[in-house]
Amino acid sequence: MKRKIIGAAVLATGAAAALAAASIPGASVTASPEPVSGIVRQAEAYAQADPTAEAGMREVIRACMASAGFDYTPPNTNPTLDLNAAIGFPRLTVESAKTSGYGITGPLEPTPDTAEGRLFADPAFVKALNGPAGTAPVTTDQGTGTIAGGCRGQGMTKIYGSVENYMLATGIAYNSFFPATLSVSGDAGLAKAVQNWQACMKETAYPSFTNPQQALDAGKAAGGQEEIRIAVTDAVCRDQTGFHSSVDGVLDKYITTRMQELAPQIEQVTQIRKTAAANAAKLTAAASK
């Protein structure tokens, strides 16, 4: 009898989660004297894996796991990158704050007392998904590795052509802008944006917060309606001071430089994703016949 699980742990598949060890360079990106306005959004789009290719990989894994006796559908975990969040200030709007405060991030892995957790505790399931115990991860010359055995490895190679291509077009691309965000920390423009926000907050019921990270931490710790109140107050001040626009303007300087540095990689990743999406489309077409 097949054992069924739908949408279990992120580590089962997905761009960023596939990387067992990510080597992120230190902060060494200089500000461009001619920043491209809005390039932050281009970078965030580049960091996200191709959805068609990722859907194809999930289908390969599903079919492979079915042949091993498991009715398992990998979760759709194609993460989006928020470069404001990468420097400690996740984007926040008044509307989202009113609805859900700062939002809730669920666990990356299933807890042991759930159906998902019990399945991932099954050695036969893990062997089918990831390969035999002790399977060495595939690593790249960038110091990044991922488990690439079993059905996951089959999905990577069938859609992306190789495990290395998969890592480059997903996790490595996702991580590629963190050197730029680390370099932003000492920029005077960022300090000014935080100061303007702090001045706004001093006129509210929460005058002690010196930056949005403190507000977020306090809101999360409080929970419930107090979290909503803190989040809404925070969001209003961000809106009134143009906080995220200012942060994006600062990021543009460093992301412009980083995009120039990454130009050869971006070209390579673009081609890998194009081919992977075509492979996934062929798979879908063949399955529909």
C-alpha cells in the first residue's frame, strides 16, 4: 500500500532549501556612482527560481516516489527574496499589518508528532527521496553542497540537466546578493532612513523603538492584538517617512555593482532556467497525452 503525504518539509525540494551548505561571501561590494533605479526588484526577480522548472522537478519527484511505494507530492516552496528583509527590515504595509501583524513563519521541517514528521522519520521514505544513508552531497566550486541522491537527484538531473545546474539556478542565485546587503549596513542613507522612522515613532505609543527590527521583535514577542497594534504603528511610520523607498534607493547602489559582478553568472543561469523550463513543459505535454 502506498503511503501518502502532501506538501511536507521544505527540505524535500525547493530552491534555497536544497542547499545543505551555502558559502556566502563577506561584505565587499562597493556603492555604484551610477546606481540603476529600481534594480532591487530586478535582483529579487532573478533570485527566484523558474516556477515552471520547479513544478517539473516536483512532478519528477512525485512520479519517482510513487514507484517506490509512496504517494508523495513535494510542496511548492519556491521562495521569493525580499532584500529589505535581508538587511533586517522585511517589507511591511499598513494593510498587511492590520490583517496579520508581522505575519507568521511556519517551521521549515515537519515536527515529529505530525504525519509529515512520522513519514520523514521513516528510513525507507528518506532513502527513496534522498538516496541511501551516507550518500555524499554534491558540492560546487563555490563551496555549496546539496543532497542529490534518490528521487531528488533524479528530479534535478531530469529537469536541470545536472545537480550543479540545479544549484546554480536556484540556491546559489538566491544567495548571490547577500554580499551587497551586508555592505549596506554602513551606508549613511540607511542610517538616515532609520532616523526618520525613529522620529516618527517617538510621536506614537511606542517611542522607545530605535529601528524597525526592534518593533518587529517586540511585536512577535507580544503576539495577539498587541502585535497588531505595534505592527500597524510601525507600518504607518514606514509609510509616512518613505522608509522602504529610501532603503531601496540605498540598496540600488550596491545591487547595481553586484549585478555587474554577476553578469556572467546571470547569463548562465538564464540559459539553464530556459532549458529547464522547456524540459518541464515537455514532461507536462507527455503526461497529458
